[in-house]
Amino acid sequence: MPTQFATTRSVIIGSLLLLSAEASFAGVSALVKHLSANQSFEQLVFFRNVMAFIVLLPWLWRKGPGSLKTERLGLHLVRGIAGITAMYLFFYAIATIPLAQATLVLLLSPFMIPVIGWLWLKDYVTRQTWLAILLGFVGVFIFLDPLNSSISPVVGLAFIAALLAAFTKTVIRKMSVTESTSKIVFYFSGFATLASALPLLWFWQPIPVENWFALAVMGALAVYGQLAMTKAFSIAPAAKIGVFTYSSVIFAALLGFWFFDEAVYWHMLWGTLVIVAAGYLAIRTRRKH
């Protein structure tokens, strides 16, 4: 009984942490959309990355420069290029199309990971996983309702961002055989900070005093979201709490409605429910195998 109680408590805490992480990520997206009105999205990508890099500096201080030695520099570079490109595309999508649309399309990323693993790493993909992938795309189709709504071409850029995000996660899996999680995160944060700083030589814009606070909050929410998500999956099984990952689209829709007057329709709810069901099926299938 005490063990069962501890497990239930961990699942509850993990679920709350994951929900708070997804709310934080939605908050980051809302701040990006707000700030993009008078700041270049190149600046927003840079400040998002530099905040995460600053948080990682104590890790480097404790471990020492020797901890950065790697035999997978090529994969770190590939992951960095794909990751920073996905970030630029996603931030541009957030600034251009409704928050809920951009967030939902990005949530296709988990469904594309098995496909990339199948094509690249020759992973076996079960029938249930293929069904989950199909359901995920059906859910997005229902959410976007292209037969009755005009869809911005920028949705395609958000899809490319989701595809690149799935690719980076596959690269991480390949690297994780020899590389620690901390090293993988540090290399990406360092690369992303340097890469996103270069465009500022051409796209820097003056930052009003009031925007500095919003930039700081954006960075803090992004860091908290990463930490909360990591902690959630470290104390509770993904099969029990992973479905809450899809709550981000609900938070994004609410923030878009409250702050940007973005419409919310019933088909968006039905599409989200289908994607949640698809995500749950995918998580349960991974647990069995």
C-alpha cells in the first residue's frame, strides 16, 4: 500500500509539473507573438537561447572544460543546425498565424519520430504506432478544417519545424549511446546562442524598456518549462503522464483568445481530442514494446 500510494503521488505531482511546463511553453509562445509586433523574431530566438545557456553555465563550472570532450561533434553540429532552424521557423509561425494552430502543428513532431527512426535507423514500427500516426494527422486535419477555412501557407513552415524537431530528437537518441544528457543540452545551447547571435548584426532593433521585462519573463518561462518537464518524466512514467503534453494547444488557444482575439471553434476541440487519443495510443504502444 505505501508503495502504491507513493506511485500515485508521483503520478499526480508529475502530471501537475508537466501541465505547468506546457502552460509555460504556451506563455513563451504568447510572449513571442506579443513582442514580435516591434521586435524582430531573430532577437526573440537569441534571447530564448541565451537564457538557457546562462542557466547551464554552472554545470560547466562544476564539471570543468574536460567534460566537453566528445567524439560526436558532427552529430552535435547536425542537431544544432536542425534545432536552430526549427526554432526560427516556429517563432516565425507564432508571430504570423494563430497560437493554437502553430502549437498544434508542432505537436505532430512526436508522431514523426517513429517514421524518421524507421527510415534512418531501420527501427521496427508496430501497426498500433502507424495507426497512432494516422490518427495524429487526422486530428490536425480536423483542427485546421481546411475544407471550410483558409489556411495560411505559414502552417507549412510550422510543419517543417515539427519535422526538424522530430529529426533532432532522433539524432539525440543516436548520440545518447555515448553522450550524456547534460553534454547534449550544453552543446546545443552553446551552438544555438552563437548561431542566433550572428543575425543580430543585421537585424538588431532598439529594445524599449518595457520589452526587457517581457524578454526576461520569456526566457524564465522557457527554462522553467524545460526543468519542470524533465523533472516530471523523471518521477513518473511517460505512459501515465505523457498525454498531458498535448495540453499546450489548449493553453495556447486560451491565451490566443484572451490576448489576441483569436477565434476558438468546436472543430478545434474535436481535433485536439483526436490528437490526444492518438498520443495516448502511441505512448501505450511504446510502453508495451
